[in-house]
Amino acid sequence: MTANRFTTMVLSRDDFKPSPVKRPTTPKEAGNEYAELKNLMKQRGLLEKQPAYYTYRVALLLGLLLIGIVFFLLVNVLWLQLLDAVYMAFVFAQVGLVSHEAGHRQMFARSWKHDLLGLVGGNLLIGMSYGWWLDKHNKHHSHPNQVDMDPDIEIPFLEFTGMEDVQQMGMFRQFLVKHQALLFFPALMTVAGGLQYNSIEFLLHQKARYKGLEWLLLAAHYVLYFAFVFSHVPFWAGILFIVIHQAATGFYLGSIFAPNHKGMPVLEKESKVSFLQRQIMTSRNIHAHPLTDFVYGGLNYQIEHHLFPAMPRNKLKEAQGIVKAFCQERSIPYHETNVTQSFKEILQHLHLIGAPLRRA
């Protein structure tokens, strides 16, 4: 994709018409702007660890998890147990969000506490490799929406970047890309399965700091998970419970992750856009609300999270006011919208990429 095509992609979207980007003329100036913004955060104490807040959150999630377990074991009505599968999907996703925050070192002064929480929450409770997540997610944060640099835009079979020649794809992939706007929401149901598959593949082929412990905790997860399900319900009912639970977990996680960057500007691999500009222009915020903040686990403040990954969740709302004013003063585009509009933008983006195949 040429620079001109990229500019058109950014500025021609009907629902996102930011002001022209005032780019610093030198890398030094760009670095100075970010340093200035970070200093504002430090002055407000927004980057300080929040052990009390996260101790409360962990206790809350353990309580919610216990409720789901006890309900499943005590209620012998299948449709209620399947409803519990959806509830447990919500809890699993929330555990994953806290593990994500542990990976960003948002909670405690000591790193080993984050690793312990990430290993227990990721490997043991939800069956996802903490080491794999750290490796993948750090690459994403360094180069969001940058081709060949961000693993989060390398989605199997679908095409999010708009940079591939769709006419050169195989017949099966052409069919998927042609209809990818329709397939998007069903595809979200596979997210949990993909996380688990990639976790196992990572531990088989890559180095991990706690590789032996990760394998042990991952094995314990599957033993406990299947024993929990099949010791209490018949085989096919257990299969149905697992399918619903995994699909709902994936759908919830995917629905949280997708609005963050999907449908936002994509950068070429050689792009020299500064760290500050890159993190802001490729990210999308969802309007703040107590319910939205809880459901999204703070990721609705995606711009602030990308600028300051180590900032605790409970400080992001205050940081948003500072960042928005900072961007407005410098004519830096800051994109914020509601939940419905965010998915509309994503689907329009996917539909546009598949348009050449529908015209063929």
C-alpha cells in the first residue's frame, strides 16, 4: 500500500474524520511530546501500582468463579447448567483480563507476584499460556496495526489489513474474505479455542521462562476442567456444556478485543510514525461508563492503555481527560465512539476489503 492510499484510508471514513495530524518534524520532538505527557501522568500519580484495588478485584473474581462452580454442582437441571456455561464464560474472560493486567505489571511492586497471578489465572484457570500471551502481546503493543509486526492483525483466513491482493488468494480464502463481514461474529466464537491452540504450540516450539511450570498448570487445567464437567453430567450434555462455554468465552473476549484496533488505520512495515502517533492513531476508545468499564476490563480506554500499558485499570478514566486535551492542543486525531458504532466501523472495513471479490 502506498502512502497516498494509506492517507485515503484514514481520511475517507464517514464516521471518523479527525483533524489533520500535526506530526513532529523530528524523532526528538516526538519523544519530547511523549515525555511531556508521561510526566503529567506521573505528577498525578496515575502510574503508581494499585495493590489494594487489584486484591479486591482478584477476590471478587474468585467469588464469582466459586458461585459458578457451586451452581453447576448443585443444580441438576440441564438448561440451567448450560446457562451457567455462559456465566462461567463471562468469569473466565474476566480472569483473562486480570491476567492481561498482570502481564503489564499494573498491580504490585514485585514482578514475581504478577507472574504468579498470570500463571494461575492464565494457565491453571482458563487454559492459556501466560508466556505465549506475554510474547504475543508485547509485540502487539510495540507495533499496533503494523503489517508483519503486529500478530493481532494476522488473522487466519480473514483479511483485516487491506494490503493483500485478494485476487491472488486461494478459492477457499477468497470465499471467506468475500463474506468476512457476515462471518465476523461467528468467527469470534473460535477465539478461546485459538488461544488454547496457540498456547500449546508455543510451549512445544518456543522458549518460555516458566516452561515446566506452565505445562504442569496447563495439564492441571484440562484434568480439572474435564473432571468438573463429566463427573456431574452425562457425556453429551458435558460436550454441549463445553461447546457453549468455549464459544461464549471466545465471543466475549473477541468482542472486547476487536473494537480496540480493527478497522483503524493500518501502517506499513517500514512506517516511521512516532510511538506517540502510532499508539493513538491506530487505537479506538469506547465511551466511558461504569458498566462499559467493567465489561471491557478497562480496555475501552484503549488509547490510554497503549500509551501507558503499566497504568492500572482504575486510573485510566482520569488519564483519559489529560490525553484528550493533550491531543486536541496538538491536532492529533483521537477516536472515541460507542459500542454499536465501533462494530459498524469494523464491519464496514471488512466489507470494503471484500468488495473486489464481490464485483468479480
